[in-house]
Amino acid sequence: MRNFLNGLLLDLRSDNRGMELVQVAILIAIAVVIGLIFNKQITSFVNGVFKDLFRAGF
């Protein structure tokens, strides 16, 4: 029984399938949270950039 559990733990540690998906999901979640926290600052920055671009005739 002990060998079975040790083998299972080694398999779980060495099995990296799906880890990239988890990492991408975590990064997306962090980006969404940052976007929600700094919503007003991001909006005012983007509006200011577009206002300056349109004023310059871009």
C-alpha cells in the first residue's frame, strides 16, 4: 500500500498536463481583477489618448 501511494504521489508531481491552461486562466483572472480595480484610471487614460489622436488629425 505504501509503495502504491508513493508511486501515485510521484506520478502526480511529474504529470504536468493541463498546467499551461491553468496558468493562462490565472493570468486572465489577474488581468480582469486589475481591470476592475483600475477601471476609472484605464478609461480616462484611453479617452485621453484617443482625444489627443483625434485632435492631431490622426
